[in-house]
Amino acid sequence: MTEQTRNESANGEANGRPLLEIRDLKKYFRVGRADLKAVDGITLEIKEGETFGLVGESGCGKSTTGRVLVRLYQPSGGEVLFGGKNIHEAKGSEGKDLNRKMQMVFQDPQASLNPRMVVGDIVAEGIDIHNLASSNSERLDRVHELLETVGLSKEHANRYPHEFSGGQRQRIGVARALAVDPDFIVADEPVSALDVSIQAQVINLMKKLQRERDLTYLFISHDLSVVKYISDRVGVMYLGVMVEMAPSDELYSNPLHPYTQALLSAVPVPDPDVELERERMVLEGDVPSPVNPPSGCRFRTRCPYATEACGHDEPVWREVSPEHWVAACHCIS
Amino acid sequence: MAAVNGEAILSVDDLRVSFATYAGEVQAVRGATFDLRRGETLAIVGESGSGKSVAARSIMGLNPVSNTIVRGGEIVFEGEDLLKLSEKRMLDIRGPKIAMVFQDPMTSLDPTMRVGRQIMESLKQHLGMSGSKAAERAVELLELVGIPNAEERLKQYPHQFSGGMRQRVVIAIALACDPQILIADEPTTALDVTIQAQILELLRELQERLGMSVILITHDLGVVASTAHRIAVMYGGRIIETGTVREIFYDPQMPYTWGLLASIPLPTADRSQDLIPIPGTPPDATNPPKGCPFTDRCPYAMRICEDEMPGYTTFSDEHRAACWLHHQLAPNVEPPARIGGAK
């Protein structure tokens, strides 16, 4: 890293170099005799120091994507390169090292913390596994430092998860992810279970940590306002595929894909005047089953502009303006 | 949107509800006063633990019998105090007159019973309809809530419906006996945004068509902006501010409401600026503060806030807030951030 790029990333700006390259990634799950195509061929790069937001409705494959990226799942096809190396082929110490570099923060802070362990041990688990502390006192110092970093205090190390509120538990989850000094964190709906006033605390914390520690985030959420606020670039998924990807402001001000438009129009805005004037585009029906997705364009069953041709014409993944990618169909010139 | 100045169809006065637990008495609602007017949507907004759901369930008489303690207050509907009615009398109100839609449509439907039977249950029970007549009405109801192929769908089980469709079924059940009041407790929280938009649209449409009065309970201020006429903000078991939608959004008078509005990321927000969170956590309901429940988290708290609960200050016919900042001796404080342009 040159001096200049280091300075840039320290400001939380992406420096343009890919940290993760995802090529035609697929993940199928076996259900009975069929395959559930949770992720069906997505290609993207996550750049060093950026926050990439992934949005979509339940079942679109956003969480599965996150889990494949941190090696919780083996992909069914395609590859993920981290620093040029395929992460799913890494074994032994190489694999262990990748596990250290890539961490995850989960949605439900209640379910993702072991209720029988004290917080100090939960946070230190990664430190122990990767032998990052040479002595007990060093281990303890690191735990205390981590707890303070995320806005808790030293004394909290001896308590159990149930003694904390939801927001505090999510802070513990963040501290655990930070403990092994990762480069990349997948945050899967980290604030969805929290009240709005607490949500803002955790979002601000994540932004601060990114600035201080050069972290790269994949931020998964169904809440478009939150995603826009925290992300540099955003990808919109529908039924296992990416339909649009662009820098955050560009995506929200100039959505091209009909699904992105519908998704944005469905978000209620906390402003009565805006709501009064807004033309809402309400989508009909539900998301089809990923076991047997529609042929051609997957969105055509709910798309207001669908024509017969959409049943056999696959949309083309295309860069329509710099950095703005869209699964282009007949609606997009 | 109209219908703010109707007559009150339901009045809740100084409601106090507690639960006996091993850890002590949890004071969930500590003096809530509000009324619901004919034909309006009243939104009760608050964080988890603010007492909003308990207040709603008290209207329906649905709090667990074994450990609920009603400490005081009354809920007047059609000249009678619902808190004093026998369970037998409540059966004639719960369903036919006041109905409820719950958050999670999977758990509020019986998974072992066909959807048709679940809808017909109350038709037979309350309206004394025969089987065939009830079936006819059930088809009508499913069509009313926008479920296609209603006749086929009646024979299916809840698991054969998607989340949004299930919530429509729950709404159909609630509407079965043509209730005057519909209480919707977080009706869209478990749903995706595009489905949420469908359900909100449906609720708005149904209210206009059927002229119901609706109590919408939610934590999502976005949902409120597009659906409610009036808002009551609840915190720590109390209603700390009420007013019309415009008054609450454009001229809030209580620091908690300010904080609530400032902490939501807006689609138009500037990403380089931090959100303004409310520091700390809500008060412990087993040992609630003597004074204003927001004191610990309030950046403007004064000594009196700790000691004494403020009374309401009235700002307009509809708008009032409980905050010591409006006392004549209190310092003049400007709210930190405002939403929208117009006031």
C-alpha cells in the first residue's frame, strides 16, 4: 500500500483495489429431489476499505452470499478470490488464517452469543483459537480494550449475555468480530433486531470502527434507508441474482431496474408531506420459489413492464454508466 | 386524510397495568390517556418495552389472567368500562366490535385448521350463521382483502400461504363480524417492504371503505407518516406526546420525540454525517423512575425531571406533550433536527 492509498482508506474511502473478487458464485441447497437455487451466479468485487451494501427481500440469497464469503458454506459453483487466492480451496493453516481475516456479525445478538459463557470468554474465543495473546494478562488486556472500543466497560467481561440489552449484545458481537483483527466483516442484518434509537448507536459505532481500522464491510440488510446511509456501493438482489449495482447515491437517485424502483418506492418515508405526494409503485404478488425460478428474467412475474419476450430473453448484466451495473432487459435502454 | 375531529368511540383514561413476575412487579403501562375517534387511524408509537402492546391488549382484555394486575384507570367503550366487564360480556365485544390483527401471521393462525374454518369460526359463533352462509361470507372476505381464487384458498392450510397472504387472512378474520374498531399490533413488522406496502395500502383502503376506527401500533415512524391521522408517542409506560401527524413530525415538543425522529436514517440523509442516536437504554419497568421516564437519556434533563413527572402542556386542540422544558422557568431549548421542510 502506498502512503497515499493508506491515507485514503483511513478516511473510510475505498481505494479502488479489490479485496474480494466474486465470480459467478452459486450456492444450491438440496431440497428433496430438487435444488433450491439460493444464489445463482453473482459476480462482483468488494474493494478495500469500502462498505458494500446488499439489499433484497427475504429469500433473495443475500444472507447465503454473506455466508459463502466467510467460508461458512462451500459454493456450488464459481469462485471467491481473497487477495488473488480462492478462499474455498484454502486448507490447514492457510484456511485458518482466512478465518481470522474474515469475520461475521449476526442478526440476532441473543442467538449468536453462547448464554453459558461470560462475555470476556466470548470475545476472547478468537484470540485463543488463533493464539493472538502470549499470556493471560495480555489476553485480558485485549478483551478489556475491545470492550471499551465498542462502548462497553471492563467490568462487563465477567457478565453473561442475558445481563445485557439488545444493543449492548450487538456491541459484544462486534467486539468478538474485531478481536482477531480482521480485514473484512460480513454484517448480516446487524441492526434489524434493534429499536431505532439503538440502531443509530450501532451504525455510528460500525462507521467509526471502519474509519479507525481500515475495515471492509459487506452490509446485508432489508432496510434500504439504513443500507444507503452506511454503504459506498449497493447491490440489489432478487431471487438469487443481482439485478442492479451502483454507488449508493447513484442507485437511490437513478434506479434503473424496475425491481429497484419498486423496492425504493415501497419504503415508507418518515415525512407525512413526502408520503402524501408520493406515487407509490406497489408490486403485485409474492416472490416466486427459488426451487423453480421463472425462466428468462426472474422478476417478470411481478414486473409491471413484463412482455412475452421476458420469458425467454435473459437480461444482460451490463455497465450502463461508470460503476452502475444493471441486469438489462428491454426496459433499460 | 381527514377525520380528526370525530367523536370519541373509545376513551382510555389513566390506564395502569402491571405484571407480577418473580423479579417483582413490572409496571408496563403507568398512566396512559388517549381516545380514539370514529373513522380515524390513531398510531401508538414506541420502542420495545414502552407499553404500547400491553395498552392495546388491555382494550381487548387479552393480557394473561394469571399475573396481570390492573392498577387503575378505565377504558370506556359504548358507555361501559371494558376493564370491569365479565369475561362472558367481553366475548360479545372481542371480535364482533373490537378486533385485532397481530404481528406474526404464522403464530396467530392455527396451523392445523383450514383457513376457511378459521374465518367461519367467528361468523358462526357471533353472528349465528349457518355453514353455507358463513362459507359464502368467507369467500367475500378473502376477496375483500385481495386474495385471488378465494374459493380454492379456503380449503388450504396456513402453511400454503406466503407471509403477506397469511397477514391478509388474519385481516379477513378480524373483519369477519364488521368490527367498529380494529387494533393492528405491528401488522407489517414481519413482512418484506414490498409486501408491507401492499398490506398498508390494503388497511388504508379498508378503513376508508368500511369506516372503521383503527389503532395502529408500531415502532416504525415511516409506516405512521403514510397511514395515521393522529399519533401518540409512548415511552416508559406513559404517553409522552400526542398530536396530529403533522404536529408530531414537524413540530415535536418533547426531547424523546426529537431523538426518535433524528435517529432514523432518511433516504435523503447525508452519509458523511453521523446519525444522532439516543444514548443509553429505556428505563427498567420493575423499578421505574419517579419523574419523567426519559430523564436518564435526555440531554436537556433538569433536576426536577428526576423528581416529578411533568404534566401535559397543550399546544393546540390536538397537540400536547409532557415535558418540564415547557415550564415557564425552564431554559429555552431548540430541537436538534427537524424532519421535512414545512411546519
